[in-house]
Amino acid sequence: MGILEGKIALITGASRGIGKSIAEKFISEGAKCIVTANHNLDLLRDLEGSINVKLDLSNGQDIDGLMDLALKVCGRIDIFVNNAAFFKQAEFESISEAELDNIFSIDFKGPFLLLQKVFCQMKKQNYGKIVNIASSAGILGSGRAVHYAACKAAMLSLTKSLAKLGGAYNINVNAIAPGFIDTDMIKEILSEKRTKLESLIPLGRIGEPKDISAAVLFLASGSSDYVTGQAICVDGGQCMI
């Protein structure tokens, strides 16, 4: 038996990269997974036995529909991994109001609204594990993606607030702050600056999605029952510099 046997997990943004690695890890450990993607739903078919749902985090109806479906089909949510996000580099002075609204709606507002619904259900269950995928940019800042870094900093703060609220209901709320991870999201950056970035990381390499999914599995399992309100940097040591 896997360490998540019998658990129901909801994972957003699972069609590729970090989200897909998390879903694969959870499924291998016995969890039944509800997985979402905004585009390329066909990519979710590789996740054997999963329930696949289209989710646009900027669309309130999608968020409501996801929760309705999850509870109708599974009856509860034991684990929620708040992973889906949008990343785009831009000069600070050139970020338009429309661009700011777009990244805010996907990287913070939508996840916030979904968290409200998940948290409410977990309170009724008197149990839950929430793992927010933030970013080392939310801790260190980013000169090339100020709006993204600000949203991830807000997610780290939200994690601590919800951990304080959730303790009375046996709900653990933690965050993972990935550093540079080899995914499609940052492929252009890595193609141009990989060697330079690796020189700034104490472990000397860019991370892989499996580095993140291993940490998420710990926070989703019973091994972390006395861990809450924490932001774990999985970044090869970059955040300690």
C-alpha cells in the first residue's frame, strides 16, 4: 500500500511540469486524483485513473464547477495542491494594468477563491492537507517578473494565515517555494542563462520536477502531521544566499 492509499487529492495545473510530477507521485502512492488544466486536457490522459477537469482560474464559474464535481464524484477532498500558475517576464515599467490583472487573477485571486471553497469543505471533514506551490521569487524578489514575485509573496503570507485558522480543524497548510526548475515555464530563461544560474545555486544544478513532488508528498502525507504554516524552499540552497 502507498502512503496516500484511499486519499482524495485535488491538484491544479497537472498537465505538465511540476503539477504532472506531483500527480504521478500521488497516484503511485495510492491516491485518487482530481487533476486540472486550462489547456491541453489531452495531456492529462497519461495520469491513469485520474478525474480530468478543465479549470481557468480567472473564471469564477470554473472554480464553482470544479468543487461541485469533486464533491459529487468523490464526496470529500483530503489533499489540495494549489499548483496552477502563470509566469511571464516583463520590465517593471512596462507592465500594463491588463497584464497585472491577468497574472493576479491566475496566480493569486483564483487560487484564493478556490482555497476558500476547499478550506470550507475541510473544516466540515475536520481534516485536510493543503500545499500551496509558491516560488523562491516570493522570498527573494525578481527584477524581471515583479508582478509574479508579488503574487507568490502573497501566497506565502496566505499560507501562514490559513495555517493559523486551520489548526483547530486538523488542517495542515504549508507551502513549497521552488527555485529554478527545468520545466516549460522557464525554458527560454534556461536556454539563455542556464550556466550562469547554476553558478548561483549552492548545489550547482537546476532542479527537476521530481525534486518538488517529493517534498509535496511529504507535506501531503501523515509524516507531516506536526508541520504547518511553513514555506519549504526547494531550490538547491539559493534562498539561503
